[in-house]
Amino acid sequence: MSLVERSRAGDPDALLEIVALLEPDIAELSRRMRMERSDAAQTLRTRLIGLVLQKPFKF
């Protein structure tokens, strides 16, 4: 089972692992945003978690 699937199934450790894997990218992106770096990083983490937990689109 992928980390995304495990996260959607309610596994908080899988969700933390996804965030940890993307932390270098979050840090890089937060430097480029026009807001305080820590606020930018937290905003990116929050959006990432929302995207991971979002129900997949079905046709």
C-alpha cells in the first residue's frame, strides 16, 4: 500500500512520512514566497496534507 493510500486510510505515520520526504522542497519553496518563511512553510504543509487526504476524483 502506498503512503498516500495509507494516509487516506487513517495512518498518521504515513502522512508524517510524506511531509518529511517533501520537507526539503517545502523549505526551498518557502524561501521564495512573499511571507514570513515559517508561515509559508506551514501553509505549504497544510496544503500538502489537504491534497494527500483529498478523495481521489472518479470519472
